[in-house]
Amino acid sequence: MSMNPSIPAVSAQQQPSRADAITDLYRHHAIGFIRMALLLVGDQESAEDVVQEAFCGLHRNWRGLDDPSRVLSYLRVAVLNGSRSVLRARRRAWLRPVRHDPPVWSAEAAAMATEERRVLLAALAGLPPRQREILALRYYADMADAEIAATLGVARGTVASTASRALTALASRLKEEM
């Protein structure tokens, strides 16, 4: 029985299970995380794999979460780190003697995207990884500079200056393409 009469007692059977909670999180946030990962890695399949691994990691580490209200932050960082791992693996594969074709947009994604969107994504792909990450977190995840700084473990000023350089470079690349 609850000690506070205004808060009803909740039995263990009434609380959602870990699997139900994660399923609900996936249902509401997976598409957004896949889109963010797509901006970072450049192809749908890798983006989906990154997000799936982030949710699997959440499932494995559910009991270790200190603050359940930070689950979305945990997932955001996991997607960001997973995207970095994909890009590192690609870079290592590129340096091997057997060359692989660079990642390309899937036919389905290219068919759905407009020409302007494809040009923008190509210009984003040409930016250094840190600049891409900051722009994705700022404009796609709609995070404030302070939140981005905390997520990436850098100073807020670094976020602002890197974003400024990224936008300048992006504008220059887009002018060249248009």
C-alpha cells in the first residue's frame, strides 16, 4: 500500500516491463533516430543497423541506467557513437588494399528524395565528421548548443564555432553544385 493516499499503489504486475518500455520507445523514436543516423552515415541500411544496435544496447544496460528520464539522451549518444563506428570501419576498409565502392544512397532513398535534398545530403557527406554531427544534432535533433556540447563532450564555444564553419563550408559546396 502506498504511504501517500493521493498516489495509488502500483503493483509490480502493473508496471510496464523493460521489453514493453523499450518497444514503446522504439515505436515513438526509432524513425527519428534512423533519420539522424542517415545524415551521419549516408545509407539507410547502416542507419537502421546503428539504431537497432543502440536499442539493443539500451535493453542490455536497462538496469544500469541511473536516471530513466535520460533514456533518449542515452539513445542519442549511442546512435552518434554507432555512426562514428560505421564511418571508422568504412575508413579502415578504404585503407585496405582491396578497395570497396564508397557508400551510395539506396535506389529507394534516391527515388524518394528530391534533387535539392540529394545535393544537400551529398554536401553534408563531404563535411568533416564533427561538423556533420553538430549540424545533425542542431538542426535535425533540434538540440541547443549546450546540449550538443554535453552530448559530444566539448565546450559550448566549440559547438558554435564548428557549426559556423560547417555552415560556411556547406553554403560554399551548395553554391558550387547549383
